[in-house]
Amino acid sequence: MNEGAAKKEEKPRRFQAIRGTRDLLPPETALWNRVEQTAHEVFATFGFGEIRLPIFEPTDLFARAVGGDTDIVSKEMYTFADPAENYLEYIQRQLRELGHEGYSKFTNENPEKLRQEIHDRSEVMLVSLRPEATASVCRAYIEHGMQQLPQPVKLYYMGPMFRRERPQKGRYRQFYQIGAEVLGGSDAPAIDAEVIEMVMTFFDQLELQGVQLEINSIGDRNCRPKYVELLRAELLKVKDSLGPDSQRRIETNPLRVLDSKVKEEQAIIEKLPRIGDHLCKECAEHYAAVKRELDLRAVKYRENWRLVRGLDYYMRTTFEITAQGLGSQDAVCGGGRYDGLVELLGGPPTKGIGFAIGEDRLILSLQESGKAPVAQGRDVYIAWMGENARATAVRAARELRKAGFSVELPPVEQKFGKALGQADKLGAKYTLILGDNEVTSGEWTLKTLADGTQRKVSEQQLIAELKKM
Ligand code: AMP
């Protein structure tokens, strides 16, 4: 086989986006921009400032903040050893010390030990792509001494998150969240209500359809442990009628059983003791006050006693918002109070509450209800012909763009017929025709594509004319 033939057979690999990730393309990206712009505007009116966070953080941060035995941390994080130079140095030193044979024995037989040793010596860090951002916001709050600022500190963020979940409609491995946190100061119920009011205002501005807010209180360190024990005891009585996931959760996290969507378990769950009947006095009062504050703000809600967050540091107020057109993954926002989290991460005792909106789902819901923008056509297509017209066309494009019009200037000369066809395909509103006649007379031809009418305009009049139309 000669070289040429061999080359022919070799098919270049066609790459595809990794499962669970996707490209966002125009015109859809215009909707993403509108959503994000609205978030910037609405959140600013509530006094929130934007925080931009790293995409990766030490794995330990998430293990600690989200919880080592949650699905997110135990199964879904994208984690890797940061291949810092000193990592290579460490491996090389190991090689020298152990000799090659010893080294491979060490790594093959004891990969866990090697990992642990590397970790202990802090010669390399395990890092993870962030699965959520609350942990990072709290880390930043501590790191930058934000407890010195006037409290509470109100921050919002937006950007990609990563979880290795099973992809389906509305569930991706790289997805986007828009979230906010209120840290420090008090845990006044009005703060909880205002945070919720802010999300609802944001959804309202976007005209999101079928918005349903559900709220609950899950107690605090005082009353929840007792309730969880009671729940566990009751669950053990009905253990045999539960599926394997729920059976496992009786031990690991009984609250999560309440989340169960398994059909056969629903009737059983409905009969379980409810946290609302077991809140301590302070928590019951806090919850009642949050509801009053929501009423005051005319925010409509439904109480759902089964709305829980399985993580230890979540307490009192929890909420979830669903929207229409999303199928089984219909939660567009989840949030709650987490007064213990900053302390858990080595900071001072700090009150905290926040939420995260799933931007992908928000966009999906907006699209399903017909809020998607259509492809943005050009305002003006410049059909130019002849060398004389080239310079005039370039000048016209520059002036029109400066005035804010979207302009398509074909890079090479075209026949007018073809140019008009192109203008039509691009959805242009107007075609500016520049031929020899126009350049010589200084009277340009402006064609309105919708009705085919033409008129003459001078260079000086052009922008004023277009603004009038
Ligand atoms: P969480 O951080 O799990 O409380 O999720 C908050 C919101 O983020 C959810 O209500 C969803 O809208 C969204 N979300 C969570 N996981 C995913 C995912 N894998 N794909 C798309 N959106 C997600």
C-alpha cells in the first residue's frame, strides 16, 4: 500500500460534546442573556452584589459543606489530583527511594495508601469541579473576612456546575445555576421572606408560567434530631413495605425517605409523623413569622411537610419552586436556611440563607411557553457593486453600526439579485443599495424588504430615516 492510499483510509475522528454537556447556540443564547441580565437587574434592586467564584475548589470543601455521604459528593463529583509540579517531584522521589520495582508494587497494591500519603503530605491537592456554589460563597465569606462588613452580606452568582448524574430532559452533567446567599446578621424571618420574594420577582419579570412555591420548616439542632429518631422508629415498623432505596435511607438519612417518588411508598409516607408537629417553640414561631412575612409581600405559597433537605446544616426554612413544561424534573429553584455552614467551614457562627435556580430548566420552561426569542435578523444588508461603491459601503456600515444598527456587509461584490436573496435569508429589514449611480449622485437607495418599496436617501439622511421607520 502506498502512503497516499493509507492516508485515505484514515478517517479523522469527529468529536462530539461529552454526554450530559451541550453547546448553547444562537438564537437560544439571546434568551440566556436576557435571563441573566434580568437577574443582574432584579437582584441589584434588592441590594445584592455579584460574586464570581472559581470553577474548581478543594474536594474537601465540598465533602465538608455538602456532606461526604450525599450522592453529590460520593458519586457525582468530577474530581482529579491537581497535577502540580511538586506532585511529579514527589512521584520521582518515591521512584528513587523504592526503586522501580518497589514503586510499582506500592502503587499497584496500595493505590489507596499512595493517595492517602500524597494527600497527607499536601504535595498534591484533590480538586473537584464545583457541584454547587454555596460552599464556595461561604469559603469566600470567611477568606475575605466579610464578617467585618456591614451585615448581612448579600451576594449572588451565576455559572456552570458539574454533577455526574444520569442525563435526561432538564438534567445535565454541566448545568447552570443562578443563586444568591444572605450571610451574617440575624435570622429574622423577614430575611427568609425577602429572599423568596426576590426569586418570585425575578420569575415574574421573566413571565415564567405555572410558578408554584412550596415551603416548609425542618427545625433546628434542637428539635430535628428528636423528630428524625421518631421518624426512623416509625419507618422501621414499615420497613418491609419500602423499596431498597428507602430501606437504606432509614439508616443513613431518614428525612430523605420523604423525598421518595416511588408510587407504592406514597400511602405509607403520608401516614408518617410530620415535622410541623414536632418543631420546638422557637422554630415554630420562626416558621409562623416567615409565613406572615410572605403574606405581607403577597407571595403565594403552599406548605409541603415533605419538603426536606437531607444535609445536617440546613435548618428551619426550606423552599422549592416548580414551573410548567418541565416533566419530571420540574424544580427550577431550591433554597433554605443554613445557619451552621460557615462555622462548619472554620468561620465564626454566621446566619445564612440562600437559593439556587436551575437556569437550564428556567430556559426550558420559558421556551415551552413560547417565550423563546426568534433569530435576530439584521437591520440593514448593504448590497454594493463596483469598486467605487466598496469604500462607500464600508463607510456606511461603520456609521450605521456606530448608531447601533446590526449590519451585514458582504465581503465580496455580488450581483444585486443574489444580494437581495441573501438579505432576505438573513431576515434583514432593509437593503441599502450602493451602485455606481448611487455613489456618483450621492442619492442612496433604501429598500424595505417587507413590502418591496424603495426610496432615495442621502448619506446625511440615512440614519435619521432608519430611526424614523
Ligand atoms: P440543588 O443545588 O440540588 O438544590 O439544585 C438547585 C436547582 O438546580 C434545582 O432545582 C434544579 O433546577 C437545578 N439542578 C440541579 N441539578 C441539576 C442538573 N443535573 N441539571 C440541571 N439542573 C439541575
